[in-house]
Amino acid sequence: MQNGFKDIENYGIIGNLETCALVGNDGSIDWLCFPYLESPSVFAAILDDKRGGQFAIQPVSKFDSFQAYIRNTNILRTTFNTPFGMVAVTDFMPVKGDGETKKYRSVYRKVECIEGHSRLKLYYKPRFNYAKSIPDFELIEEGVKCSHGNESLILNTSIPLTIEDNAVNGQFDMKKKDKLWFVLQYKQQDQNSSDHEYCNNKLELTRRYWQDWTNKCPKICILRGIWRDTIIRSGLVLKLLANPDSGAIAAAATTSIPEAIGGVRNWDYRYAWIRDSAYTIQALFHLEHIEESQDFMKWINTVLRRDTHPSNIHIMYPIHKEENINEQILEYLSGYKQSSPIRIGNAAFNQKQLDIYGELINAIYDTARYGKDISGKTWNFMKDIIDYICEIWNTKDQGIWEIRDNSRHYVHSKLMCWVGVDRGIKIAAKKEPQVSFSKWEKTREEIKSAVLEKGFNKKLNSFVQYFDSTAIDATSVLIPQMGFLPYEDPRIQGTIDAVMENLMTEDGFIYRYKNEDGLPGDEGCFALCSFWLVDSLTLSGRLDEAENIFVNVLQQISPLGLLSEEIDPKTKKQLGNFPQAFSHIGLINSALYISIAKGCEHRGPRPQGVKHGILPQTKPLKVKKIHVNDLKKMI
């Protein structure tokens, strides 16, 4: 079975807090890695529709389909309409903490005939190790076992199966109210998986787990109202991408989904980035997921203890420490819609990016604002980092965009160095009020002077990408949010206007930058950058502009409420790795800022930048709920 490549927005995601699977609206699992998110794949049809491997269940006859999640869960339901009837496939992965003591890594697929009758087909083609390895197939009682070396998968089913061309096929008939279960298990077999009642119980436990988690946000949650369903889905995406043991959150569930169809800007995002820290903590906290925000901080502390000297801190880490992060190119895979190369691992791991030090300090500072004490050990690590910032802030680096070209004095890197020292000074005033930190204070002023002198272009009336350049960069709109300058400063408003004039499409989508970066080809607009602009406009008192852009971006989310890294400004299709954590974090935080600007109350300290903003005094907003599928009707 080769159905060709699907658009990214035609996928849903399920997961078990260790790994994730992408399920297409044709009933095919086209991406799944075991045992972890960053482990080698067992299905990778999304990267090569012929060789990659897949697990499909769908009608034999022509069909239309649509997907939806069981409300407030990561349980996905794909419904097929045929000329003869209606059939639904419900996909989920049992999670840790679902009430069972024994942990099996598995995918459950429930097939039920809702109306009429239908003949369905199963096509099961696992390919281990990123489709390098064709497994051995063995028919067993109620299913089939596939193995290669130390890897194995067991598919339990009651339907008859045949093995042909190193794949498994099966067909079966269903009439109204018929139900069948298909259970895919990694290495270990749960002997109860052939019991329908047991499978139904797994479904109920998984449903209860996810709904209990989403219901933590009470009625006073600031993110209630018009965007509630969209924001809850974003929170569920973040939860899927998180490792509850380490607290780390992956940037995305996939590797090498291109930033432009046919292009070479294809990267592996199945790792945790340091720079996501403060924004992630803020988003999770205001969704009332305090435990997860603190777990993320636990991961940050682990990084600090692991890499004792600041120079040893990397920009990203594996979600599970035993996994490899060295970059390799898989030349034998065609790539999504023929977009190659396919990369596993990420060479940016070893890049010098100065902004991560400020991100680390800012994350710890914010966690303290949200009620978590800074231990003496952590404070000592922080002092070492700030001392290191004082030494290296005036050196060149690769910057936030991980440019694979010459290093430069990137303004955003300098900004975050300033943030690191500034937050350190504020913490020191409480931790060690009797100690003088004059070196830090001097460095803070030196960084600010350098940025104002070399990072601001008077002719453009805008901050720029790197010192003494004319390149406009979307990160410049973050300058006031960090407290570097107030929003009403003419240089800030000039920068916001310059970003809108030079980097924004008529729909409000934002490019990161447009200058050359050493790589061939184009890229789409970054969803996160649009949300950054929304935040800056909101905090500048330009609320109407902010809301227009916010709603335009929301119109491009998938039917399931999912966002990738980028949006093609011409076709409006999603590009880049999917779903992207930072896109969903940006969505949550933008909704947070808009809600505050409209007078909503919120728990805890004010989000970053609010105290520097120009917020109108309005009454709390009272609006009805609108489901994610209705967003396109808003304009």
C-alpha cells in the first residue's frame, strides 16, 4: 500500500510520554519510534512513502474521512464514510500512570462499524532502524511477530493475516456494532491484549488520565473562553512531548520535515533545547500545570549538575540521556515529498550560542517568581554562569537561529547575555544582599551600551540582526519583553514597525529574517515569530492589530488544532517538524497576553514583559466558547 505523501496538517498525534506516533487521516501510522521519541523509527512512511514503513487500517472501497480527538485527550478517532457504511478507528497509546503497574509500550487500535457494513484492509509494514532493516516475519496465534536483531514488534489481532513482499496483509468484513481490536507491542507482549474487555479498560484508563490532566485548569484559569479548546490542545501537545522522568520537553515529534518542499533545510527536532526554558515554564504555569513547569526546571538543574563548567553546557540535549545526538544523513530515504537530506541527530549540538546562558538564568529567575526556591547549590551554578557571561558576551556566536555560516555578534545573543546578568543581579540582591556584585553591574551596562550603539540602525529606526548590519530579524521584538527598553520607547515601536514592514506577509505571517544565511533555498514563515509579534503589539497597547494577526495564524492550525514550525505564506500549508512545541508555547503565551490586556485576572506573578507594557484598562472579557474547528468562521 502506497498512498503517497499527505499534507502535514492531515496527521494527528498520539503518545505515551516516551514516544509519539503520527496517524494520517487515511488510517495509516506513518511515523513511530520505539522505545523513545528520539530512538530509531519502526514506521517512517512520512519520510519515504515506499521504503519507510507504515501500519494502515482503512476501507477497501473509496472513502472520505475526518479525524477528531476524544474531548480533552490524546486519543484520536478517524472516521471513514464509504458508500456502504461508516467505520471508525480509535488510536491511543497507554501512558505511564494510567493505573496499571506493568508498563508495556504499545499502540491500541479499535475498529468499529457505526453504520451499514464495510470491508476493510490491514497493511502492516514495519521497518526497523529508520528503514535500514527489513524484519523477519512469523505468524503466531492471534497475530504476527516481526524481529530484527534485538528489536521486535508483536501485532495481536483475531483476523487472518498473510505475509507477502516483507509485509503483512489482511482483509475483514464488519457490520453495524461490530468491534475489533489491534494491539501493537514493542518487545514485551501483554498476554491480556487479546481480551476485548481488557482493551476497553485500557481505553477508559487512558481517557481518564488525559481528562484528569486537562481538568487541572479551574474556572478561574485565565485561558478560558474563546480560545479554550485550542489552548487545551496546545497543552496536550506539550504534555505528549515531555519526558516526565527527566522533565525535558522535545522541540517536536519528528525529524527532517522540510522548511520548504524540495529544500535542504531539514533538521532533527526530537531533542530538548535550553532556550525554550522560560517560555515553557510560563505557558505551563498559566495552564495550571505547576508540576510540569517544575519538572522542566528539574531538567534544567540536571543540566547544570551534569556540565559543571558553563563552557560545557550545550544548546540541546536528548530527551533520554542514552540516545545519540550526533548528526547523520540517511541518503537512502527520499524525504518528505522528495525533500532531502534526511538528518538524524543535530550538529547544532556543538554550536556556540551565547543566548542559552541568559535563557538558563531567566528560567531559574522565573521559576523563583512562580514559587520555587533557588537552592544554594543552584545559586552557585548560576554565579558561575554569570561570571562566564561577563567573560564571553563580547564574542561572536551562531545565534538563536543556529546559522551554519560565519559567526557574528548577534543582537539577540547580546540581549540574552544582558538578561542573564540583569536577572542575576536581582536574585543576588535577595540571596546575598551584603555582597557587592559590581563586576556584574559593570558588565550589564557594557552590554547595554554595545547593543544600543551597534545593534540599532538609526536609518532604519530599528534594531537589527547583528552588529552594524541592516538585516531585520524577528527576535528584535523580544527586546522590550526582556525589560531592556520600555515598549513606549520610539526605538522599540520603530523596530516593531520595521519587522511588520520587512518580514510580515499581508496575513500576518512572519519570516525569521530575509538575509542570506549560508544555506540554499527558501523557508516558510515561523509561527512562533508571528506570536512574538502578537505579544509585542499587545504589550504596546496595539491590541486590535495583535488580535487580527493572532486570529489569522489560528486559522492555519490543522483540523485537530496542531501546529508545525512554519507556514507556507502562498499555499497556507504547514511546513517543518510537527507538531512543534515552541509554536504551541507561543500560541498559549499570546492568548495569555491578550487575555490580560482585556482585563482578565490571573494567578501568580505577571508574565514576562507585562510590567513594561502599555496595557489598556478594560473589564474582563465575557465570550462564549468556540471549538477549534469553528475558528475559520471567525473572519
